[in-house]
Amino acid sequence: MKAIALLEVQAMVAAITGLDAMVKAADVKLIHVEKRLGGRLVTVVVEGEVSAVTAALEAGAKAAGEVGNVKCCEVIARPHPDVMRFLTTG
């Protein structure tokens, strides 16, 4: 079953640290990055199987929290096609 995980952090360094931990922890791939406020608020989105994105998100949030501020994180199982279209446009 496909799923996505979203990790929103304050600061680019925390985003990169969190993403690095996510892709090393499980079989997930980066599908979207959203930067706001000049990179001071960054959301990274990965996709994979539910168990993989859950493990990746736990590792990413922990790693990002050690160097910055984690604002929000969420796993969405079986995202609607419109959600995926939103993430892959642009």
C-alpha cells in the first residue's frame, strides 16, 4: 500500500538533516519539497509503503529535532490522486 510522509521543519538545515535520516532509514523516495519564508519553513514529502514512510518519518523527525524545530509531521496512507497531483505539479 502506498503512502506519503510529510515532515515540516523550521530551517533548511533541519530539513536536510531530517530528509537524510528518512531516506537512510527506509525504502522511501523524495517526491516534493516546499520552501516558505525564504527557506525558514521547509516541508519535505517522501513516498513508499506505509511501514517504510512511518519508519522514515520517525527517524527524520528525531534527527531534525536534534538540530532544529519540527513543526509538524504526518503519514497519509493511500493518498487521493488529487493530493498526488498537487504534490507533483510545478
